[in-house]
Amino acid sequence: MANLESADLSDTKLMFADLGWANLRDAQLRGAELNSANLGGANLHAADLRGANLQEAKLRGAELQEAKLHGANLRKAELQGAKLVNVDLSSTDLLEAVADDNTEWPEHFDWKRAGIKKELHSDPATE
């Protein structure tokens, strides 16, 4: 697990990078290219991701509380189990991102209106 707490990675090209479970708390990732990166389980608490490209990024179980996502691209990102509490998502592109019942959203956030797809789990009792 990489410890990149408070690192300045602004405008860095990290496409397809494996940063699963990395500590990126308070990291500067403004304008970073993180499309298709694995950030599953990563700690991105209060990270600055303004204008970052996270298209198709894997953010399953990522900690994104208080992250700055203004103008970020999260199209088709995997957000199952991600924690997005206290995050302003008003100008974040979340079209076709995938979430589940364990994804934690900011208060009053309308995930349907944002174009997010909800992953459905099949019930083994009905199969």
C-alpha cells in the first residue's frame, strides 16, 4: 500500500495506475489523469481532485469524504461502497457511474438525476 498522504500529484498522468488501498489523504490531484486507474479502497479523504479525469476509475470502497471534486470527470466510474459524504458533486460528471446500496452520498444528493446506474444484486433465494 503506497503512502502518498499530502503528495502533490497535480496534472500527473496516472492512467491505469494501481493505487488500490493507497493513502492519498489530503493529496493534490488537481487535473490529474486517473482514467481507468484502480483506486479501490484508497483513502482520498480531503484530496483535491478538481478537474481530474477519473473516467472508468475503480473506486470501490474508496474513502472520498470531504474530497474536492469540482469539475471532475467520473463517467462510468465504479463507486460501489465508496464514501462520498460531505462532498459537493454539483459540477461533477457522474454519467453512467455505477453505485450500489453501500455507496454513501452527500445529504440530499439525487443519484438518479446525476445519471448514476445502481448495481443490482440478485437474491439467491429467488434463483
